Amino acid sequence: MKKNILIFYSQINHFGGIERLLLDIADTIKKKKLNLIILCYENKLKFEKFRDNIKIIKYKKNKNLFITSNNFKKKLIRLIT
């Protein structure tokens, strides 16, 4: 079973420097037989199409910061257990 690297990045809307860096990370960890999971609010760019070892998990951003934080925590717990 491949291990995963999890990165939180709030919004993937445009292709720029951070997105290039994430692709470089995906290339590097693929050589080590790892997968990249990106947890985000938005993925307008459909970022997973750029590399086969990238998985995007979106979760809903709430206006209430406490609810958003709690949802994020629940998502993380499900991912790591």
C-alpha cells in the first residue's frame, strides 16, 4: 500500500508559482512511491488532471470559522485513520 503525503492548500483557482511547486512535489514523491493528497476548499483548475499521483479532496468552507475548523478536523481524522 502506498503512503500518502497530505497538503492543505485553500484554493486552486489559477496556475501559478504555488501550483508549479505542488507539481514538483508530486513528481518528487512519485519517485519515492508516494501519493499526494491536497485538501482544499476550491479546485477550479481541476488540478488532479496534471499528475496521476495527485488526489484532491474538497470540503465545504463555512462562514463560521468554528464550523469550518471542525469540518477540517473531521476530514483529517477520517484520512489518517
